[in-house]
Amino acid sequence: MELSLFWTAVYIVILAAFTGYVVISRVPVILHTPLMSGSNFIHGIVLIGAMVALGLATTPGQQIIGFIAVVLGAANVTGGYVITERILQMFDSSRKKPGKGD
Amino acid sequence: MVDLSYLIDPVYIATIIIFIIGLQRMSHPLTARSGIVWAGAAMLIATLVTFLTPELTNFALIAIAIVIGGGLGYIAAKRVAMTDMPQMVAIYNGMGGGAAAGIAAVHLLGTTTPATSTLAVIGGLIGAVSFSGSMIAFMKLQGWMRPRPITFPGQQVVNMAVLALAALSGILLLWQPSFLPVAFSAYLPLFFVLSLAFGILMTLPIGGADMPVVISMYNAFTGLAVGLDGFSFATPNYAMVIAGIIVGAAGTLLTVLMARAMNRSIANILFGAFGATEETAVEIQGSIKSIEADDVAAMLAYANSVVIVPGYGMAVAQAQQKVKELMDQLESRNVTVKFAIHPVAGRMPGHMNVLLAEAGISYDHLFDRDEINQEFPGTDVVLVIGANDVVNPAAHREGSPLFGMPILDVEQARNVIVLKRGQGRGFSGIENDLFYRDNTRMLYGDAKETLGELVQAIKRL
């Protein structure tokens, strides 16, 4: 990585960190669980990296580790999504109970 | 095949934008559900477009791995009970960390530049720690391991030594000095074994009650590992970098909020082995007095205001549905029912909110510690269901291990009823002063059964 690329990386990391901070900072306590599990899902983006790592793997060692990485990444993505969706579904249905809600 | 790889970057950029919008929508109860659906759609498209990456081979292997991992993840997440959510979040965090460590390992086995391999080493270390640490957290929450802190003499020294050795092997891996007798290839397994060992050692001394902080911290770790790993590719994968760093920052913030709710520093949570030592030498005045369900039923039915404090015990007993029935009974008798939610009640951030929502209790009944605390002096009956440390007035007493932790001041209510399975202590292992107060009565038994009895008794009144 050249020096200019290094600074590009620093810009990106700082801006992404601020974005994460700002997006999350106003979340009410009630949503802490879905938020945590939602961000759990978001880091499931590791799957696309694992796919590329396995897809470009040449030696058997790389293929085995890459395969495991894709399995883990895929489990992270689907599991994270399903759990978050289930939790939020409950918040939805608890709102729709008649007579209550704001 | 037509080269469609020019689609990858635009799709990744769109994915990131939708992730951010999705997260933002998830920070409001009304739009939260659409947020995750948006993010899910973006993830699916990003995954599909990744198959267009130039020079990609091993398509069959990739597809098989996705089917296996995705299938297992889907089935497990669909089947798990709501009360087991904390350990599921922990295990998926760990898997993300493991995948990040795997990517780092693949890159370190291949051709790298000094910059990409440095980031692979750092990302690999953090990912491996998150993987093994999350697995320990999972086992503790699942009950496969004692949830109490596991300590041994010189633990901190050993842990730090293992971390230092892991870092050293990482440096040797990058540096590849020619004067050392061990071949380069020996450092890679060594580096990962040491990193994994550190994750295990770091999590062993952390007790069950601190799990909300730990889960949230490993969430941040995995995010950070994924972000750094994004730079370990020959062409940086900016989708991974940005999504990972966003999660890292968000997770760190959530971890800090959790720690603050317990009035403890993160260092204290990680290294304090909280609850391992027994508090001695404090004489608690008074005695523990128990009460029968019928008397409690009468007390609740003729009260004006009742505040229910749920804790991990409610989750263990799966009692949330019975809590809802009790609330309905009381409300039909014009008793005001409110729920006091401590930020760290349960085993993950917001755990109680999720369970009560599952039972169909709308969230305008739920109140944060700050909102409800001044109301306790005017409350007739407080019903504590399987909560312990978060209502322990010892937090106000200097010298107690809990000192300074913001608690729910339930002892100020006219009557306090504590539903408890047995006479054991909370996860912190600290004796609870509340149980000895004059206005406190203990109602022993399984929370679900006891609540059922209460509902029946109130119906009979």
C-alpha cells in the first residue's frame, strides 16, 4: 500500500467510525438488543470477503481455511438476520395490541 | 462469460448506503423492522455480485460452504427460544470473528505486501480473540460451563503473557527474520493458537452478570476485525472496511453505555473477576421473611400502583407470558402496572424489553431506571421477579463490591415482594440487603408457577 493509499484508508476509517457513532448514539434502551443483533448481522459482510478469499485460494490449505471462513460468515449473516427480524417482529406485534401504544 | 465485474463497486457502495440507512431506521421503534429488511436485501445483492469478482474460482466450494453455513445459521436462529437470544448473538458474533480470522489466515498463506499482511495480522488477532472469547461466552450462557468467574493465581500475568506472545509471533510472522531456526510456516499456527488462547483466557474470569458488556464488546471486536481485514485484500474491499468499522464504533459505544450503567470501567469488567470473591465481614441487620401467594395476591389486587422489576430469573423460568396475565388481571382491577427496566438486567443489552415484547406487553409500560426511580416512594407494591443485583441497596453502601452501581431503588416502596427460586445469591455472589428489609417479603418458588398461582388467587378475590 502506497502512502497516499494509507491516508485514503485513514479518511475512510475515521468517517466510518463517526457514522457508526452518530447513527447509534440516539438509540433508546428498548432497541439495544435489536441494534446489537442488527450490527451483528452487518458485520456478516465478512461473508463477501471470505468468498473472495476462498475464490482466489490456490493451495489446499488456503481452500480448507477459506471454506471454513465462508461457512462461518454465511452462518453469521443468516443467523444475525433471522434473530434481528424475530426480535423486531415481536416489537411490532406488541405495538399492535389494541388500546395501547403511543 | 461476459465480464460484469464493473458492477461490483457500485453495488457495494449502494450496500453501504443502505446499511447506514437501515441502521438509522433501526434506531426508532416504528421503523426498526423495515431497517433490517432493507439491510438484508442489500446484503443479499452484495453476496450475489461478489460472484462476479474477476479470476474467482472454486465456485462449487463457495456455494457448498454458503449452503452449509447459511442453512445451519438459519435453522438455529429460527428454532432458538427467545430466552436463549443472548447466547445466539454471542455465537454469531464469534462466527463473524472466526471468518475474519480465516480470511487473514488465507491471505497470510498467500502472496502479500507488508501493508496487507500487517493488517491481516491485526485483523486476524482481533478476529480470533472474538471467536474463542464468544464461544466461552456462549458456553457460559448456555449453561455448558459454570457462569461464575473462573480464576487462578497470577491470572492477569498469564493472560498478558499470552497476549504478548501472540503479538510477538505476529511480528515474527511479518518480519520473517532469517536468523531464527524456526521456519516462517511455523509462526502462522502458533500465532492463531496463541490468539485463540488469549480469547479464552480473557473471557474465563468474566461472570454471567457482566455478559451484556462482553457480548457487546465482542460485537465491536468482530466489526473491527472485519474492517481491518477489508484492507488485507490485494484490492481493498471497502464494503467490508466501512461496514466493519461502523459496527466497531457502534459496538464500542454500546459497550461503554452498558459499563456506565453499572458504574464500572471496562477494565474493571474485563479484569476485575467480579463476583469471584465473597464479601465478608458485613453484618446485615434484620431477617429474611417469606410470604404465601394468597397474601401477595390480596396485596396486589388492592394496591393502587404496582411496579414489576423483571430480571434474568424471569428469562430462565420463561415466565414472561404469566407476567402479562398478571398485568391484565391487575389492570382490569384498575391497578396501575409499570415495569422498571434496569439497563443491564438479563444477559444482553435490552434483554428484558425483548422478552416483555414477546409476551405482548407494549413498551409504553416499560420505564428506564431514571424515569421510574423517583416513583418508588409512592408505589404500593414492587414485585421483583428474578432480579437480584440490580435492586441490591448494598450499592449505596461504601465498601460493598457493588458500591456506586446505579440501581433501582425498590426498597423505598411501601411493600417489596421478591419472587425467587431459592435462597441463593445473585450472579455477583453478593448478599442482597434488600431481602433483609422490614418491608420485604420473599415468595419462593419457580417464577412461572408462582405467577400462575398469583393470577388464579387474584381471580378468586
